[in-house]
Amino acid sequence: MDRFTPDTYMRKLLSDPVWGPLGKYLVYIPNYDAPAGSEPVRQDDAPDKTLRECASGWAVEGVLKGLNYLAREIGRSRVKQYFVYDGCDCSDDPGKRDVSLIRLLPEDDMTARAKDRPFMIIAGGGAYKCVSTMVESLPTAVHMVEKGYTVFLLIYRVNTDRAALKALDDLAAAVGYALEHKAELGIYSGAYALGGFSAAANLICNFGVPELGYKKYGLPCPAAMFTVYPYIDLKTRSQHNCIGDLLEHMFGENYAAYVDEYNIVDRIGNGFPPCYIVCGRDDMSVPPSNSERLKRMLDDAGIPAVLEEGGHAPHAFGDGTGTDVEGWPERAMDFLEKLTARA
């Protein structure tokens, strides 16, 4: 019997003892002004509403599948968190202490298949103010684990000054950590794929520009990236956020100096990874024109790309359950497998 249902109250869900130390990362909102060792977000601040009542664009069935899966896997002692800056005193930035990879493993009878496949790092979005793991990256990761992939959920720095730049450092550190500790993490392949939603899609696309991302950090190029309702055209206005406020949060007060350099749709070219792009035409937070333009630029550069655009797929649909893009994770994996078969 499932532990959580659409009628489970959010406050009860987030404070459930099954999560242990992982609970604070389900929706990660750090408070850097809080005393050392305190929780990033107080569960008492969670809405006193059911999951069904809180959902706004969420694929609730997918969210529940992810949460119940994670609870079962924790009970089986099959979930482990690796802190990327482990051993660092982090005195320069306390936010580094939480930067981590949460590993999800395929079943033992699929281990042989996982040995021949890229590992995946998936990151939830949240406007660089939170990491919406339980809504986006966790439900999607379950699809991939069920197909035999080893998947890591990325927790990166948010809710901090120049958040986009710090998050890019964190993603690079996480990829480097995974490649350096392959044996410990149960990784057999040096190939990897990245997935990101909204702000985290912006993050992985920054990483995909060689001179901003993987090449700058001395890392191999991702085999593919899954960019889901990406915010990557910094010169378009979000319908719900003042673009100046968002860009200042991403890059600091002098954000204008960064807009051209980090406007991804102007940086697509040689070395950018293949992309499976997913969005909805009724997204009221990030205009789907971001995804459409990304696809055009990839096509112009001769880089393999697929755009899946649903008529009804509101922002924060995550794994897409119940929307017009339901099943997108399976189609994205097919895209990846065709690429790796060619390699």
C-alpha cells in the first residue's frame, strides 16, 4: 500500500520520518541566515493543504509515484547521498555543504544493462530560488531507473547571490565527483547524460556551451541533455517574473554584463550536446518560444535535437503524467540510446 496519496497533507508529507536526512532536499530552500546545522526550510512553513490542493501544474500522479518509490527504496537501504564538496570546510560559502548527488539504483537484475549505459544527473528547477526535487527530478528519475539507468538527483546552490554562476560550479563539481568516484558510486561507464527543468534546464544548457561549461571545467561532453521547459533566452520576458529581478538573482547587480555571454540561444554551435527538448504551449511561466528557438538553433548547427511540444502541458509538469507530453522520459531515453548506439 502506498504511503502517500493525493489527500496527504503537505506538512505531514515533508516531515514524515521515513525521509530521515533526505527530507530537507525534497523541496530544497536554504536559509543562509539560519544558525549552522538548522534545516534549510522549516516544515511548519509548509502549506496546511493536501498534495492535491497544492498542485498547480504538477503531474500529481507522477509526483506520488516518485515519493512512494523513494520511501520504499529508503526502506530497502538503496538510496545514498554523496556530498560533492565533502572534506571542504566550506567557510567561503556555507551553501556548498548541501551540494550533493542522491543516487537511485536500478534493480539487481538490471545491473548488467546499467554497465553499458551512461549514468544520468537530473536537476529540478525553481527559478534558482529552490530545487523542486519531488515535483520534477525525482518523478522523472523513476522512469529512468526502471529502464536500467543509474540516476543521480542533483542538489545545487540556490537562493543566494549570483546563483546561476554558483550552480554552474556545482554541476561541474558534481560531474567531476561522479567520474572520479565511479567505483564507489557503482558507475561503470564514463558517459553521462544531463536532465534539467526550467532554471535547471538553463543550468545544464550553460554547461553545454563548451567555453562556459564542460570544456572550461576540463570535463567530457554530455552524451545528451534533456531540457524541459528551459529558460534560455534571457532577452525574453517571463510572464510571471520581472526579468530584471530574475536576472539580478541569477548574476548579481551587474547582470547586464552577463546577458550576452549567457544567452544560450546565441551560443549554440560546435560542441553543444544533442538535446531532447520538452515544453507545453500553455506554459504561463517560461514562454515555449525558448524551446522552439533552441530547436531551430540546434538544427542550424547540425546538432541532433528533438522538440516535443504539447498543447496542454503547464509549467512544472515534471514527468508529464496526465499531460499531452505523458511518456516523454521514455521517448527521451530512446533518443539517447540511438545516439549512444551510433557512437
